[in-house]
Amino acid sequence: MKRAGRAATVVVPLLLVLCVTTAWATEAELYFSADSHGESRVTKVREGEQVWIVVYDPDEDIDCDVRDKVWTDIKVFDAKTGAHIVWKSYKSPGGDAHNFVFGDAQYVPYKGHWPGETAGWTGADYLEEIERGAGLFVSSRPFQIGTRVKYSHDGRDHAHIVGPYDRASGGAVAPTDFQWGGYLYADDNDAGDEGDDRVWVSAKPALSPPAAGKAIPGFVDAQTSPVPGRDAYLPNGDPGALNSAYMLGRFENMDTLVGLYADQDDPSDVALALAKIEDTEAEIRWDESVYSDGNEAATITIVDDDENLSCNDIEMVPVFVIVNPGSWNWQGTKATSASDFWGLNRWGGVADIAGTPAGQSLLWCNIYDSGMYIDLGSRQPNKEGTYYIQYPTADSDQLVSFDTLSDSGITRVMFYATETGADTGVFKLKLNSILRDLGFRTLNVRDVLVAYYLDPNDQDDFKLSLAYISEKKHSSLRFTDYARNSQSLFWLGRDPVYVEVVDENANQEACCPERVVVQVVDPHEVDDTEWLILDELSSNSPVFFTNQGMELLSVWDALGVGDPNMDGGYSLELDNWSLEAFNEDSIYVRYNDVKYTDASLTGLGDRDVATAFPPAIESVRSANDVAFSVFEVADTQVYDGSTVEMYFLDRNGNRVSGYANSDCVFIEVIDPDQNEDTMRRERVAAFWDGTAGAGQNIPHGPMNYAQNHLDSCGFLDSKTHIVNELLGDTNIFDAGTWGKIYILNPRNGRWASSDLFETGTNAGDFVSVSCVDLVSQYECAPSLGVLPGDTILAAYQDPSNHSDIAWISIKVSVGGTQPVEGSTTRFVDELGMPVSAYVEGDLVYVRVDDPTLVGAGTVPNAVTIDDVTFDLSPLATASAGAFITEGIDLASAGYAAGDTATATYRDPGDSSDTSSASVPIVAGEFSVEEFYTAPNPFDDVVRFAYHGAGLAETFSVSVYDLAGHLVWSTTASDVLSVEWDGRSNDGDALANGGYIYVVLASSGEKEFPGKGILFINR
């Protein structure tokens, strides 16, 4: 049985009592479920799947006789893309408590209960208890994690969107499950062509004039206009009057969904849930590696399970095919006309029959539909919305030519591969005739057919496959390390990249070392490419090598200090002989057997794309000698869908979970792929994507309103976050907005950005720079202003992989930074059980129970005996918060029989919390001189003890009334005394008067009996 079922079974008997109380609080739990009963908890989801939102919060079970309903605020979002749940919680069909409906700027989700006077509208979103008295609430409807525009035979309709939507395609739509999601980093048509701007995709044509009546998507700066309007537009839909409205956005594979719930009756009770959108690596292959000629049929197969969005529909994905890519390059006005996949990905190929460069990048929203159509006549199969390139023909001024079906050389290069069946995740592109279907009259022997697949919703998932006409006798190409060992996995910052080419044809002069050129490409949406020069290993050698390894760096520098005039740490620079990439990217290298001009070779690597980018081809040795190789950039995830390698730390650097009781907290993040320099400690800046503290974590990062700093201390809560009031609106250090790494009190909106420093060289373990105060005794000192029971959140986003997002939460102990209860200290045995004395020479153990240290590891120097300190470690056999020392040899410190040892504990997070315990040291030889009772008479508790030496292994006591009836007895082990409270074995208080006691103390074979009279006098 799942978690939900157990919860219902366990809590119902308790709720029968608690439901009638008026003041009872519980801590809420939030998670996602694959079913409407909350029994199938999921932390990994796939696009196209539906999930229910589940809240376990027993104090919302206000009526044990019915299934309660709760109208409240739920937030689920993808901070990378901006996709955000559509949660409509209304008081009535007319709107919320103030009659505002979803879409109004003033709308806030309604909060109320049913049964009760505050019941909401059942036509809106709410949570409902799975059964009466359960305290487990499930959303009234599921939410779909992504979809496509629609399912049809037309591949242009198969663009990822966050929908679903409730109006017809072609114009404004109203998303019903998720909205927004069109955010990415790109060039916002500013002075440069860099991708350092956080933007959202708009229906407004901005990149180039519309082609054939289609509106090519543009970008809107997210910093100047951080929140788009409510209406959205389908890809290439009619922008209408709202020509700046955003288009329907998307989720992205590997992104993290963050869910937040705030108890409507207790704003300090905030629950957090995480889920990972699953990602699979694609495969692509031709059905043959060599085709006898171009008249053959061919099939390209793509396997990509995460593109199987619907198990009930046959779907499509785009695939690109280019013949002999890179064997020519256009110059002058056609310099941005693609000759390979890199150019197509960056500039979109050509837009008309004249070969005008299209000027648009391949994005998630247009990769299925370019918005273009070029009439090629009936000479080759064509499709509206495809992509085209212009091959050079015999009458062009290029050094090579192609025999294309179109006289202009304009040829379709994008096709749709169709799923082999519903729910297979296998897609096939079938070419009946390679020549005709690819747009050629003839192809030459050894021509290279290159099929490219770029996952439409995960551009770090890139694959290619090669096939050949008639025969394969081509150069070889590979990535290597410095020793020329083949490599397929490289780490950012750590591994320089080397390339080797073997080409007999390029060794033209046996006397002299020569050079060749390769192009290295990262096809990710914010991509880099570099043209590298390889030197011949020696005279008359067919082997060429990059003797100087190319740096592999991050697109976004973690320090937040990038290239001049760039936002934050943006560091992508073209033509610098360094490759800037993201974790998990696929990188390919291409070699063409051509000779480039000397001027071009001189201009490579000079950081000036106007000189030789791409380099000019001087002559062609073999136009169809093309070779490729691919490597992957290594990646680790702080949150991988199962575990979160992120922690809160107390002032002493100890990890804390459950409850924090320190007066301040640090955060720790374990992210090995951020260890980009094994020789130094590194830093990850809280604002790695912004300058002067103005980050770009829009729309789901924390804000900082000036209005909240207008009081004497500067920590007002008068203006809340425009998107989500739980995300923070007041930077306590007033040092910027939209942070990427921060600690937050969602109850009052206070937050603090936090840089992270690596704990050591080559550690991959990062800890925040300063301890953020939860509260402060000093007036107006920056703090999160916690109150008893507050929930504290912390957020992290990896600058080298923007999908790697992690959140954690922790509760602050009741009483703010004071303990829930004071610590206790005891002397115990090695198992943690209390002892009354130690025999001379025994090892001594000290146990401390401190609920404020729950989740902590070793607590150094916490216990003191005679000015000597000892460490505490978690006691595995006890509940959380229990700690014990190692065995302490007091004999070496001079303790002997008759001495008393005292241990003192001081809470490292609360100097006012101390506790102590004392214990006697007794002789090893056991003897009893006499027994005694004290006090005698007694009115509360009497102690039976003895004068003598050593520790009684057993000590039995029996008490009789004066008539000889046994009224009470007990036996204790390893004690010096036994206590009695004057009650019978049945628990009844005995009458005043005299009683006879009989005692027996023993150790080994030695036994000492005794008896006497004692009196009760209450």
C-alpha cells in the first residue's frame, strides 16, 4: 500500500478526537501522484502525462464526518521555461472573494472550506479529501505535463506547448493546465548577436519580415517586460491586436517542476514538492551504411522515447538531411546562407526562391514549422513550413556544384519522421527514392548523406548518422585527449579537447608540414562553433592533430563575470578557439577535404567573425570526403528525481533537517560538474546571469520592491511578488532581484541571495559564503524575520545546466530560534541506557538529547568534563536528536573510586541552552556494610541504599505491611540504590504508617541481605 493509504489508516482514530478541537496545527506535505487517490507518488514525470496534486494536512480536516474540500493557492512551476500552473480557485462562478476572475490583474486564488460558510465554487480548482477523516487531499482535476498543438497528419502541428488550451488554433488561446513557458536565453536584437538576454518568445514578427503571410516569432525582453499577458498565441498564429503577446510555451526535458502549498490557516506552514521531467537520449540511423546508387529506397529511424507524448496517437518529429555538408560556403550577401546544419540551425536556411537568408534560429516553437514555403514546382516532394537550403549549381560561382531538381539549387532539407505506431517512441522517415525525395537528379559515387536529429524539446540531445552512395572510402575523424586516446565524454573546465584527422589526400607535399581545418559545433540553442587548425604530425604524414587542446568552458561563467557588455556571466564568444557549452550538450566536429585560403587561416581564432567565419574555401580536393565525430559534455544533477544533494547547515557547518534551531543557516550544494577547475576553490555567484545584482530569473525568482524598504528598517511586506507571493519580494540586503541562489522565508517574503564557495580544491561541494540570520537581537539587522513554525526555503540553479534546479525546505523550531525544549545530558552505557554509577576503570559514555540538532552529524567539542572537550555523534539506536560520546577513560584522568564525574553540554546553536549530569565512580570490589533508607519517614519518594563499596549487579527490595502482606517489590541491575513512591504493585497510594522492608544486594557470588522498618507520613 502506498503512503496515502497508510496515512488514512493511521490518522483516523486520532482525528476522531482532534477534529472537534479549535486550535490544532500540523505540518503539511505536498507531492504529485499518478492517480486520483494520491496512492501513486511520482517524482519523475514525462511530457504528456497527467499528475494530480496531493496535500497531506490533517488540520484541514475540519469535519470528520464528510470529505472536506479546500479552496486554496497551489503553485507548480518550471523556473527555467516559465511554465506555470493554471490554478483557478473561485468563491463563485463570478470570481474570487472580490469578484476577480483568472486573467484579471487583481485576481488571487480564493481560500475557503467546505463544509462551512466559506465554501467555494466546485467548478473551480480545489483539493478534496480522499475519504472522511483522512487528512489527505487531492486536486479536483489532473494537470497535463505538456502536449502538442494537435495531432494530425501535418507535422507542423506537432510543436511542444504547455497547454492544453480551450479555443481553436490560429489565434489567441486560453491555456487550461499550464501557461507561459516561452522563456529562454537569446539575442533580443540588441547591439550584439549574443544569447545573454532572458526573453520570451512572442508572436510579434521581430527577426525578419513574415514569409508568405506567416509571422516569424520574435523575442520580448523579459527584464523590461517581465510578465506577459494572459492570452497566448499558437506558433505562427495571427498576432492580432496584441502583437506583443507571448506564444504558448513549453516544458523542457530534464527540467525540475517545483510545487508549493501554503496552509490557508497557517501561512508559516509551506510544503514543497519536486519532480523531474524525464529525458532520454535519442538514436538515429540509416537502414544501410552504403547505398548502391541514389535510386534506392532508404529509411532513417529515430528512437526517442521522450518524444512519445501521447500513447494514443501516432506522432511526428523533424529530421534534417544534407548532402556533403560544408563542402561549399557562400560569401557576401549570402554569407549567412547555410551550407551545413550549423548554418541552418543558426540562420534558418533560405526564405525564398532567390536564396535570401531566412535569418531565424531553430527554436522549440518553429522547428516543426518554419513559417515558410518556397514553391519548387512539382520537381520534388515539398511541404509548407519546411526548411530549405541552397546548394550551388553548375552556373554558380562555387568550386563545387550539385545536380538538384530545382534550377536555383533551393532544396528542401527538413522532413517529418512518423511514429511506427501509437506509444512506440520509434520514428521513421521513408524515402522511396533517395534522389527524388532529397531533391536531386543525380548523386555521385562516395557522396555523403548526413541525417541530423535535434530533439525539439531538448536541444542538448543531438544525434547524427551518415550514409554513402556506392562506397565508403573517406577520411577518419575523432576526438581525443592529449595522448591521442579516443574520448567521447568531456568535463567542462577540466578536459581540453583535441581533434585528430587522418587523410592521405591532405598530405600533398611530402617535404613540408601542412594544415587542415575542422569545424566544432555545439547545436544547443545558445550554441558555439569554432574553426580549428590541425597541424600535420610530421612531414609526409596523413595524420593531423590539434597539438594545443581547445578549452571546453561554460556558456555562463559561474562567477557571474562574463565578457564585456554581456549580462552576468555570459561568456560565449565565437572564433576564440575555446568552446563554450552546457553540461549534457552533444558536440560534433566536421572535416571536409578542402583547402582554405591563407587569409582565412590567418583570421581564424582572432575573435572577429568578420574576418574568416566561416573561412573561405580556396580549392576542393574531394568535395564528398566528409567526416564527423561526436562527444558528450558530462553532467551531474543536484536533484535527479530521486535525491536532492542540497542541505541546510547550522552555524557550525552541521547539516540540519526537519527543524532548524540555529540563529542562522548556510546552504550546501553538492554539484560535481561545477568543479570546473581541479586546482582551485571555485565560486558560484547568486546572480550569475545578471549585472549589478539584477538577475534574470524571470518570472519565478524572488523580486525586491522599493516599497518594502520604506520603513525605518526596510523590511516591509506591503507589496508582494507579481507572480507568486511565496517567492519573495524583499531582499534583506537590498542587493538585487531575480536571484538564482537564495534563501527565502515565504511567509513574509524576505529573502537573501547567497554565493557558494567550494569547500576545497576538486571537491564539487559548495557552501554559502555567509550565515543568513533567521532572527536577530539587534534592531534593524538584516534577517529573515522568522516566527515559531516558519518554513524556510532555499533554491539553486546550475549556471552550466539551466535544467538542473533544486529546492529544499526546513522548519524553524517553535519559539523561533529557541529550542522546542531544553537539552538533557545523562551518563549511559555504550548502548545509550542510563547508569547510576561506573565501576573504577570502566569506560564512561555521555548521552545528550537535543531536538534542535535533529539531522546533524558529528557535533564537535560539545561535552566538557574537567575542561576536556569531547565530540558527540548520532546515537543510531535512539530517536533523532540523540547523540553519544565515544568511550571516555576517566582513570587516565585520575578518577578513582569515591570520586564524582560531571559532564556539561552546551548547545552549539544556542549558548543559553546548557545541561549537566554527574555520576559516582565506585570500587570494583563489592561489599555492603549496612543498608539504609532516606528519608525516613517519607511523604513522596524513599531511597533504599547501602554503605559499602562497588556496584550491586542486582538489588531487590520487597515491602510488607505489618500483617506480613507483600505490598510492593522490584529488582534493579547495576545500581547503587532503588527508589519507591509509596504505592502498591497495583499503583494504589498506601496508607500512612509503618512498613517492613527486606533487601538483597549481590554481585557475582557475594550476597548481602538486610531488613528494616520505614514509615509513610503524607
